[in-house]
Amino acid sequence: MNKRPAAVAATALALALALAACSDSGDPTGSSAVSGTTVSHIHGLGLDSADQRLYVATHEGVYTPDAQGEPELVGDSKDDFMGFTVAGDKTFYASGHPTSGGDKGLVRSTDAGRTWTSLSLSGESDFHALDFAGGTVYGYDAGQGLLRTTEDGVSWKDGARLEALDIAVGPTDPDVVLATTAEGVARSVDGGRTFTTGRRPVMALLSWPAKDALYGIDVSGGLNRSADGGTTWKKVSTVPGGQPQALTAVGAEHVLAATQTGVFESQDGGRTFKQRMAVTSSGGH
């Protein structure tokens, strides 16, 4: 990739997202359920495979719905959880920044986010995007502009350098890795060691739960679906709130998305959404 123009364009894309998150658009759905816990920014979403409980990674800790569906802090950590992914029953990987400052590197929880253990790269790396497939953790190290992988959480292999916002790993072929760049969606077929130049349309966030169900949210909140791994796309809907902050599809038809006005869930492939949890974002990062 031609790195310098990509870096400039990616910076412009990141600024566009930040400006969108910082604007006050109100609630386009007309819902009155916008009085939940306010956080600076939502970074990640996941469902625990053990009990299908929703987890929301934010700038001020990880939250889950309580018995009344209201946001409840998981554990006692209010660290900034940036990259976040569910790897199995009650097993999560994350990255970000401690409240005391610095970089978390890679951390893991085996009790659904109540406690966390540092695995590697503490003070060295800040993974803004994480994915887990085939026993491997894939991470985009935003500080170094580097795609990295690890099988044990400790020893890392460095892949390609690129300017990206999000990554997604092929559900049937873990050598296929996609990354959102300013030019469009870039593709790797060698586990992230090399990437093609991005191909339009430009997406902000990706999630790939099934071979024929790759989802992408564009910078305006449009939810798009590809049945052929990103070669062609079809717009499905616009996520309520319109301003993307996180996307996780946990099945071919089951989609979770976060915007400034909350966390929304679709059970019909993104055609319709219902609010799942009233976590509102003040727009900061």
C-alpha cells in the first residue's frame, strides 16, 4: 500500500467519525429510552456464548444489563476498554488504557469481565480492534499501525503495516482478514501479513459471523451486507442514531450495533432494530 496517502486519508476518516460522534443529533427513533448511563464512547459489543448476556465495552468500563435492563458496571474496573472481543464462554479479550494512563496491551477475562489478567505488551501496545478466530487473537495495534496475531496471548507475530479503523477475520478461513481503510475495505489472504489496497465502499466498522453474512457500517450509520466476502455490498438499513461506534454480528441474522443514542439489536439481518440497552454516549473518546 502507498502508506503516506493512506495515512492522510485515514486520518481524515477518523476525524469524520470523531466529529459525527461529537455532534448532538437527538434521537431519530423517537424513543424516550435515552436516560441510561452516560459514557464518553462505546468501543465494543459482545454476547457471552454461555448465557447470551450483552456486554458493552466503553471508555469507562464494561457494562451489562441488570434485571431491569439498565446498564450495570461489570466488576469494578472503569478503565478505557478499546479493542474488545468475546472468544468463548465467559472468555473475553480486550485492550485500551488504564485509568492511571498508558496502554493495557492484551488482557483477558475468564469470568465474563469481572476480573482481568494482563497477558502481554502492557505499556507497549494499544489494540483498537480485536478479533478471535481459529484459536488466534488478531489485533490492530493503533499506536504502531500494525496488524499482529498471537495464539497464546503472549508471543506475537507482526503482520502488515496499514492505517485502519477495524478488522474482521473470515469465519471459515482465518487467513482471510479484512480491514477498514480510507480507500475502502482492504483484504489479506495470508493471515494479515500483506493487504491489498482498500476497495470501495468505505466502511467504518466490520463484523463477519458467517461465510455469506459480512456486515459493514459506513460513516453515516448505513448498515451494509455482503454475501461474497466484501466483493459486492447491499445496503440493508440505517442503524438508529446514525453515528456508528461499535458493531458485532453474532450470527448471520443477529446484529448488535452501538450509536450515540444506545445499543441496538436486530434479529432479522439488520432490517429492523430494537434498543437493547440505554447506554448513551456523550461523544468523547
